[in-house]
Amino acid sequence: MDDITPQDPDNTTDGITNATPTPSQDVNQADEGIAFTNRIPLEELRNAAEAIRAELGKIIIGQHEFIELLIVALLSDGHVLIEGVPGIAKTVTAKLFARTLDTQFGRIQFTPDLMPSDVLGTSILNMKTSEFEFKKGPIFSNIVLIDEINRAPAKTQAALFESMEERQITIDGTKYTMEPPFMVLATQNPVEQEGTYALPEAQLDRFLFKIKVDYPTLEQEVAILQSHHDRKGGAPQKGIEAVLNPAKLADFRKQTQEVLIEEKILNYVAEIVVKSRTHPHLYLGGSPRASLAIMNASKAFAAIAGRDFVIPEDVKRAVIPVMRHRLILAPEREMEGMTTEQVIDMIVQSVEIPR
């Protein structure tokens, strides 16, 4: 009688062994040091993310989380609000990040007297043709740095709504499309409030992340001084090379969207956001846009880690930067000095991690 090797009925289809592991199997294999094969080729994407880190690391000391969140936002096709006190390299990091991309870069300094036409552009009469021609404003760029976004009045802030959400603007009934990639990096100072205009919740919701940049450590401060001394006054951007072009970025964004996220992870994301809407410490919770932002950012975190599937740790890394600017504390909790980050942590701790 011929020997017959028994097969696992749960891993066979018509006698053919199913060799494709599930994401949970992949995680177990990775933990055991066993190599597994991605369904999506992410090696080039991961290398590009490392190249951006390396280029910025030539000038920027520390700020590893800041840089990683910028890369994740870029892959997720999202905008970023950067908050921190003056002098901690918010603007410099944003400018150097733009230099790592082979794209157009524009900078707008928001001031109290800035008008919407100063940002979007305006129609000018051409004396030769006796027709009005639209002259595009500085918003028509790929990477746009807006310095001190809360310095401009609400009228000018509102001019950004359509461009940030729909990647287009409408002037005199004509639509003008923003050329991809289009990403807004906006900075604001949380300390000085004189002469500022707080961003409305509707505009805050259009930022994928709010990144809080802190002071460097003592060791990092020494390294900053040494780096500046070694450059002998040379411009920091001179040493930064472009490592990514728009065509390759578009491919990487498609790959990021294809990253697998299981239903139990989707339930995990949804439960966190839904709980924020009924939490007693919050006056305003997260919207469905927050859920989408967490999902997209989680995929990007997985992609730059070289994984083609999302795990709960990716979600946890995305939750705070996605939700900290979308939640409003209850007045009594705000008076007690509680922060939105503390409430988010409480919510995440209360939700069971999917296995």
C-alpha cells in the first residue's frame, strides 16, 4: 500500500496546500525570525523613506518622530499642522523635507493684513487682449509651507478650505486644479496669542496630523551647536539632495493604499473613534474623517516598516497625531489642566486590542 502523507484539512483546497499565510501568521513568523514574503513589493518604498530620513539627518538633530510623521503624511496624501515654540526648527525641517522631493516648493508667510487673493491669485486685465487673465497665487505649488497660519484672519484661512480638501480652487466660476502632489505644511506658535486667530474646527479637521515639536534634549542641543559650528555659516539646504520624484511618489501612494487591513483592525479603529464621541471628558469627538485618517496613516506606518498588512501597533502610533486636534475637551476638564492626549490614551486603553 502506498504511503500517504496526511494533510491539514484547514490548510488545503482540493488536495493542494495553501501556502499563503494570513497577516497574523506573518506576525508570528516575523517574531520567530522566519522570513515571509510580502504580497506587495515594498522594499523600494521602505528604502525611499530611509533615504529621506538620512538626508534630513544631515542637518536636523533628533526630531525622529517629526520626520517619520511627515513621511507618513506624504504617503497618505495628507496635510500637516506643526505646532511648537519659536526656534525649534519647525520651518527649517519643513523646507528641508520639501527639498528631498523633486517638486515645486512654495512658502507663504501669513500676516494679519494678508488677503485671500494674496494666497489664491487674482484676475488681471490684459491690456493687449482686453480680457481678464488669472494669475496664480503661491498656493499653486506642490509642497506649500504656511508659516504662522493662525496669524491671518478667518477670511484668509477660509481660502485654504477648498484647496486642502478638494485639491482645487474656484475663482470667478472657473475651477483650477492643484497639480499633484499637493501637500500643505502649516506652522503655528502655541504660546504667543496676541494678534492671532484660532483655526476653526472645520479647518483643523482637514489636517491629517497635528505634530507637536518639543525642545531638544541636552545632548541634542550640543549636537545642534556642533553641527552649526561645522557648517561655518553655510546654508543648511545646500547639503540636501532630492531622493523622490512625483511619479515614484504616486506609485508609492498606490502601494500604500493596497496595504491589507483586516476587518478586526477596522473595528478597532472605529471603536476608538466612536468612543471619543461619548466620552464624558470630551465636548467634541472624532468624525468619520478621523477614522479614515487613522486607517490611511496606519497603512503608511506599515508600508514604511516593510509590511503589507496593518497591525494594532500601527493604529496606536496614528491615533494621537490624528485625533489630538480634532477633539475638544469638556470645559471643566480643560480647567483642570487635562490634555486631549491624556483622554486619547484613556480611550485607547479602554478598547480591547484585536488578536
